[in-house]
Amino acid sequence: MSQSVPSAFGSLGVSAPLLRDLTKAGLIEPTPIQTQAIPAALQGLDVLGCAQTGTGKTAAFVIPMIERLADAPKGRPRGLILVPTRELAFQIQAVVDQLGRSQRVFAAPIVGGSDMQAQVRGLRQRPDVLVATPGRLLDHMWQGTIHLTHLQIVVLDEADRMLDMGFAPQLNQIIDALPEHRQTLLFSATLPANLDDLARMSLKDPVRALVAKRATPVAGVTHTLHHTTPSDKTSLLLSLLKDSGETVLVFTRTKHRADRLGETLERVGHRVAVLHGGRRLSQRRTALEGFRRGRYRVLVATDLAGRGLDVANIGHVINYDLPHIPEDYVHRIGRTARMNAVGSATSFVTVEDSRSLLAIEKLLGKSVPRAAGSPHPPRPHPNSGPSWQRPTTGHEAHRPDRPRRFITGRPQGNSRPTPFGR
């Protein structure tokens, strides 16, 4: 065994049994977010962590959670990890089980779309950690099959994404039911303004591990764009797929378009899978695992696949539809060039996307290079782009269509929870 292993993670305070499991998993040198977050978390302090996608945030909270729960009393879950999507829950569960093997720390997924009674049977196996989506966790809390009073460590992962997806009311209810004396770790890829309320509500004097304060693309990505029309997008995509043998992740804006595009690619002979929130959990798991294992070369997905998911060696990310929210562009292209690798990101830009492109370039601080042979952009129409980016006049100026903001305090009326398990 290389002598560099103990001096790397070992210098952060990681124990010998966990060092062995880290080495087996191929984790040798800690990343910057891990270096900043792990020592504070091992001391039992609250942590607010922010880093680019693909920089090792999962291990930054799983490692200290395993260490602190290794000697905790068994019989009830002592750790909770809240995530926005089912796919991310299964991914993190696998990481906990892999790194917690020597310490005998195991996790159970609590997600929507799965058999509720099967999850109850899984809870009888006395997992140490629950990896849950907010809605299904609340279902169990209301039915009395999960109580939160014995939790020692709580992690809010991809917190900004949970707010974007409208989980603010559920987070309010869950946080209200947590024990007062606990350790909380909040990790996010960005620090939007609406995250401040969640941080104040859930963290106590947190240590800040801020590797990136805004959505910053990883350095290994080569960006290009093609100016095109909606009717020419598919032929352009087929041309790009024909010219390259890389593994490709294609993002669309809607579920319906993802399905149609997947059918088209399959008809012309591509090994393709489709991933979006309208598919059954079994279909989503089959698509993701097939893509991860190389059964499918192309994965067509909505922004469900834009955050947190770790699939090695994705060579090319293609934005078939440009995202409306500029930060989503950074999260999408972060699926390639992970952990200091290199990759390509190509975006199809129509005249309707002109203002979205400007917002993305403003966030990046530079222009996205135009691909060789791509035509110059046409002049945008004044009312092109999503409604929230268009110029407002009259009464519209007083009622902008704004993204959902985090709801501070407790839910009102009948939505206020009882103190579960207290």
C-alpha cells in the first residue's frame, strides 16, 4: 500500500479502517472540498459546503458521517441524508455501504416510486443512515414508521436544487421535526440568495467550506455552440453522434421531447436510454445503470440528470435545448470532465434562446465559442426567450414571474406538522 494514503486522508483525522475502504474505492488524495469539510465535520461542527459539481462533495459528508456513527448505538437510524432525486439517493446509499463496510455502517433508501411496505421491511434491518427524498420521508413520518428523535447527523445535499424543485414546504416540516441537538451539514453547488433562509434555519455557527461561491464550470470542459433552428436540431445531433464514438448525455427541456428524441435515435440504430421524472422508478434505474455500465451509449434526459449524478467517463454533454436558468448550464456540463478529467459540451442555440445564452455567458464571464461552420446568430425578436427574461411593460412590470423562494418559518394552517416521534 502506498505510504501516501495515511498522510492524505489520514492527516484529516480519518481512522485506519476507513482508510482501507477509501483505498479500495480508489480515493487516495482528498479534494479541496473534502480537505476543508472533513476535519470540521469530524469534530461535530455544523458545516456549510459549496463546491463545483464533480469535486467530491458526497465523500466530504459521507466520510465524517461514517466515522461519527461507527460507535453510535445500533437499532435506530442515527444519520439522515436528504436529497432531491431518487437516483441521487441510490447513488449515495451505495457510497455509504461501500465506505462503511469496515465500520459496519449501512444505509437504506427512502424514496418515492418504491413499495412503501418494502421500505418498512428495510427499516426493520436497522440501517444506520437513511438516504431520503423529502416527500417519501414525510409519508413515513406521518404513518409513524420513521421517527427523527434519535438522529445525530443530518445532511442536506444539493440543497439549492431541492429549493429549485419546490421542496421548501417539505423541508420546513422535516426541519421542524428534527432534534434540537444534532449536527447538520448543508452542501450545495451554488449559494443562491434563497439558500440563506434554509442555512439560518438548519445550521448553528457553521464552518464554511467554500471552494466555489458561484456556479463555476470545471476547467476540463471544452465549450462550443451551434446556432440552428428547432427543425434542424435532430439532424445536427445525428451528425455529431455519427462523427464521434464517445459516451453522450443529451439534455432536453421537457419529458415529451426526451421521449420523442429517444425514439428517433433508437430507430436509426443508436444504443439509447431515456431518463426523466415521468418514468417509473424501475425504468429510471435501468436507464441510468445501463448508461453507467456501457450498455447504452447515449442517455437523453431532462434536468433530472443535471445534478449530483456520478457517471464516469461521459465524453460529451449536448444541450439539445438550452436551459432557461444559467446555473443549470453549469450543472449540466459538469456531468463530463469530472474529477480533473476532460470533456466536451455542445449547445444548440435558436433565436428564441438568445437571452438565455447571454445570461449563461454573463455567468461564465466569457462568450461560448461558436463551432466551426456554425452560422452567425440571427437578430433576436424583442419577445424571444422565456417569459421571466422578456422586457416587462404595464402591469407585467409589477408582477414578474419569479422562481419559487424558500418559505421561512413553519408552514401555515393545516400543513403544519405535529412534532413527529417527540
